[in-house]
Amino acid sequence: MSKPVRKAIFPIGGLGTRFLPATKAMPKEMIPVIDKPLIQYAVEEARAAGIEQFIFVTGRGKHAIEDHFDVSYELDSVLAERGKMDSLELTRSWVPEPGQIAYLRQMQPLGLGHAVWCARHLIGDEPFAVILADDLIMADRPCLQQMVDVHNDIGGCVVAVEDIQRSETGRYGILDIENDDGRIASIRGLVEKPLPEEAPSTLRIVGRYILDPLIFEYLSKKQVGSGNEIQITDAMAQMLGQIQFSGLRVEGRTFDCGDKIGFFEANIAFALSRDDLGPAALQIIRTYAKN
């Protein structure tokens, strides 16, 4: 029986250059969708899936994230004095317990695989999750919870996947599929950002992974791949044949918030989904759609 997935890595060392100038002084993971930063959505998803230890792999200029996941005594005191208990609950309810969060520096921007490798000593010999905050997923059941359920059933490594247009394959890690029942695909290969004409499928990896610690053995080789970076998909590909790999089509909607249009769409979708904002947001959209 597989060990439970208790730990999650959040690679947050990127510079966020696609969102300049907003990210000049603010981490891209702190950009809010409506009223909640992207990294908070990711952490809340992990907590809902039973994650107990949250490992942030950071870089320079990310102190705002550490402050966000800490207690703000001054703010809490002011809210309590003013009787704003609902607001006080909003500042506390989602913060992990003391000792559940660890921060470490990637130090060099050598790619996602390198960021994951940096956390190897905190993971040990357990399966673990990797969550990329840029991929925001709206789902009735949290994406990672769906993946944990599959991992508990069949073991091995599990990645979240979705079907895309062939013209988009050069932006993502793409699966080479052995079998596919429409929900879970058995993986025989992975290719990082292939040209459309060379892509083995149109099933792309979403920014959610459940991985076996064996991957650190291959990441330790620090082999450079696409984009002159250490790619996690390259290390995963080397593990094929030793460990079962499955791609799960997650029930939900994925928004690529590393892209400006994807981020814009996420704000619309999340606003429309809320009782307090939905009617007004819909009216605003209708107003602009007429022009």
C-alpha cells in the first residue's frame, strides 16, 4: 500500500516577467484573483487534500509570501477592537499551523526540476505533491484531492492533465499515451514543449504532480533540457518503466494565470461564481459586451 501524501512543494522562485511592471516589487504568486492571492488558492487546495507540510522553494524578493502566511498581530488587534470578526476570520482561517511551513532558497533559476530537487531533504522517502500556483483550478472537489484519491487506489506517480489544441503543445509538457479510458491515461513517455508536428498527443500536464521520491535520483544529475533548464518532465521520463505513471483528467476548469488572458478569464470566472459579486459582475460584462 502506498504511503499517504503528506507534503507539498510550492516552487515560487520565478521572477514573473510576463506580468511586469506589476511584479517588479511584488511576487507574481501574490497577485490576487478577486481578493485572494494565487498562492493562497494553492495552499488551500493542498490543505483540503490532507497536506500537512507546506514547502515553499523561494527566491529573492519573496518576503511578502512569508508575511502572508504569518500572523499579523497588529491587523488582528485592530480588527478585533473594531468588532470586525468576519474580517478577522478571513485573516486566520486559512493559515497553516506553526511548524507546518518551511521556506528554502533555490538560489539559482535553473528550472522547475531544480526547484523540486532543492526540497529533497525535507521530503525524505515519502511520495509528495508539487503545486504550481500559476495553474488555478476551479473545481467542486479540489484538484489535488482528486489526484490523491487516484494515488491511494493505484499508487505510482499521478499528474493532472487536460486536452489542448495541437497548436499549443509548444507551451507545455505533453504526454505520450499508452492507454486512455477517457479519465485516466497510462503514460509511456513525456515530452517538454514539443513542436505541434512532433507532439505525441494533445494531452498536457497541468501544474499538479504526485511524485515518488525516486525522482530525486534523476534530478540530482542536473541534466539540462528544454529552455536550458533542469526540467521535471525529463526526470519523470527517466523513471518510466520503474514506476507507474498516470495522467488524470481532473474534473474542473483550469486557468493558466501565468498568461495575462488566462489570468483575466480567471477573475471573470471566480467573480461570476460568487453570490456577493456574481450579479454585478454579470451586469458589467453585459454592459461592455454591448459596446
